[in-house]
Amino acid sequence: MKLFNQDLPQGASSMSYAGLLERLEILRSTLRWASRLDRPDIEKLLRQANAVRDEVMQLSHTERFIQAVGSQAAPEPIPGERRQALLARSFVFEGTFGDNPRLLDALEIAEKAAPTDLPVLVDGESGTGKELMAKVIHANGARADKAYISVNCGAIPESLIESELFGHKRGAFTGAATDRKGKFESAHKGTIFLDEIGELPLQGQVKLLRVLQSHEIQRVGSDETIAVDARIVAATNKNLRQLIELGQFREDLFYRLSVIHVTLPPLRERKDEIPLLLAYYGDEAAEALKRRPVALTPVLRAFLLDYTYPGNIRELRNLMYRLACLAGDTADIAHLPEDIRPVAPARIETAAPDPPASLAEAKRAASDDAERACLERGLKDVGGTVAELARRWDMNRSHLQILLKKHGLHSKDFRRH
Ligand SMILES: Nc1ncnc2c1ncn2[C@@H]1O[C@H](COP(=O)(O)OP(=O)(O)O)[C@@H](O)[C@H]1O
Ligand SMILES: [Mg+2]
């Protein structure tokens, strides 16, 4: 394994909180991701940790930091307090959030990171709010009134990525008819958001690493170096550590990008936020469609509160727009997209499932759960008479039997005694 190589020369000192924080975070990342550590690695890490500690001591002495640290330990927060405190500090956030501790952790990290220029890596499943988080970091920092430039590394053909990021000189390649500025130059003094960073090809990764180290770029086909001062926020829904092991992502780039690492939990792990989001997007959709907010039947509401949302907040938002478009005054189960119907309003959770390997897998699992719950409810309603259920649902009886078998359901278990 590689260890970060930042042993400072004798007597030299970075002596700033930001510098120390960066070095601490690199140390933490090294430890967090180390598959094994040999004795020399341990000794090197210890030396680096000692050097950082010595600098903190020196800094604390100069700034009487010790007094602050020595004051009372923070008491247990009371419910709602963290959220209120964030809002009271004029935290800029274009969305909604409640009291979910994991989301608050992420927001508080973003708030602290915002005023620094440290690179931030945001990870989380698709639709969890990574891009929104990048905007939060920009909006709460000193660069808020400067450019915010977003680049989707997964959406640009490999051959064009360098020119897109760094620009090109006229005639640098076929089709380069004029000089062109890249995204980094456009983000000068502002923030550049590198979305889907895990999709960046290795060659682009090398170039990006160089920019992070030197704060300079070269347009494709040009020798001239141009200084750029862009704050970097990167996002990924991939496990970069896994990509590193597969040789698809550079470890040194990972450490550079993830000085501050924020993980957004999937919506199914912050279900307490769902009611707020339903209200927020219910109102937003009503406003966009110039109509009164849609009421939800209790069954639909129960479904929406318990649904697993493989597409996370994006899926919830789209559902609310769909309901606002299709329903009259009140929306019901029937207004849901077919692939997430029939529904299981009071689905009983079995043992915690393994996290799905992909979005398709998550959808399949959610749809299987709904199917099973629906079959159980149907069997209960008809007292375990499969023929009657087939008649009610206008289904082929043998097909129904196959479904029951698939889920290991026995009609006799539902007979009334
Ligand atoms: N806390 C939140 N409150 C309201 N809307 C949110 C929140 N988090 C994410 N969203 C919305 O969910 C959608 C997906 O968010 P986005 O940042 O694009 O996700 P990702 O980049 O992780 O795929 C966007 O419409 C975004 O505004
Ligand atoms: Mg996104």
C-alpha cells in the first residue's frame, strides 16, 4: 500500500488549521482504507501522526487553543436543536431536512467544509442529493457569488474529456476550429463540481491529479500554463475504493479528492425524512402545475411512507409530480406507476436485507416484496381459497399458483378455522 508522502522538511511547518486538517484527513483515509499494515507502514504513520500532533500543540500554544478545548464538553443535543442551530447560522440549503442524525452529520460537515478551500468528495446512491450538496458547499462558502461549474465526467466521450476540462487551442485536433476555454478556467475563483468522478478515464485522472497539485492547467495543444483557482467538489455513486482495487481509479487522486468525505444515506435509511419531503414536493408540484396540493388517501400515504425508493429523493420527487398531474383532488394507489403497484401499505420488514448490488436489483427486490405482500393480503381476504382469489383478480389460477409457490406461500395457512 501507498502512504501519503508529506513528511515536512526539518523546521518547516504548514501551521494552519486547514493544512493540519488536510493532513489529518489524509492520515484517516489511509488508515480507513488500509487492507493491511506492515510494521514499517505503522511506524511511518505514527511518525506522521506525531508530527501533526506536535504542530497542533504549537498552534494551540500560540493561539491559546487549549483554553477552548479545556472548556465544558458539549451536552447531549435536544431533539430539533441541531436542525435549528444550522438554520440559525443562516445555513443556505435549497431543499428540506429534518432531524435525521446521519443527514445532519453530512450537512454539518458540509457547513464546516464550505468556508475552506479543501476538496470535498460526496458519495451516495443516485438521487440522494449529491449535486444539491455540492451547491450547498458552494453557496455557504466565500465563493458563493463566483462561478459554479458542473461537469458530468460520465457524460463526456473519452476523447473529448481533456478538452472539456482544460480547453483547447485552435487546430489542436480535428474539429478544434477556435481556441476554447475549459471548465476549469470557467470555474476560476469559483467552484467546479466533478460529477460521476468514478467514470473519469485513467488518462483524465492523471491530468486532474496534476491540476490538483499545481493549480495550473494547459489547454490541449498549448504549452502555455494558466493558473486556475477552482475549489473542487467531486461526487460518485460508485465505491471508489473498489475501483482502486480493480485498477480503475488512482489511489493518489482519491486521497486528494477526499480530504473531506461526505456520505449521503439512501432515503430508505432516513425514512423519518419522508413526511417532510412529501409535503415539500407536494407543494412544489402543486405550484409548478398551478393547482391545489393533492390530498393522499391513507393507503397511498402509508405506501409512500414505507416504500423503499430505489431512486431515492429523485424518485420521490417524480412521484409527487406524477400524482399532482394525474390525480384530481385526492390521489390513490391507482395513480402510482404500474411497476411499483400493487402495493403493500403495511409491509412487514423481514430481517435487514443486504444492500442491493444495483438499482435494477433494488427495484426487483422492492417489486418482489410488494408482490408477496399483495398475495398475502389477497389470500387473507378470501380465506385461503385460491380459485376465489384468481376470480377476483381476473387471473389464471395456475399462474396464481406459480406465484404462490415462488414466494413459498401456502393457501391453507390462510384458511379461516
Ligand atoms: N434534502 C433534500 N430536500 C429536497 N430535495 C432534495 C433533497 N436532497 C435531494 N433533493 C432533490 O432530489 C433530486 C436528486 O438530487 P441530486 O442532488 O441530483 O442527487 P444525486 O446527484 O445524488 O443523484 C433533486 O431534485 C434534488 O433537488
Ligand atoms: Mg447526480
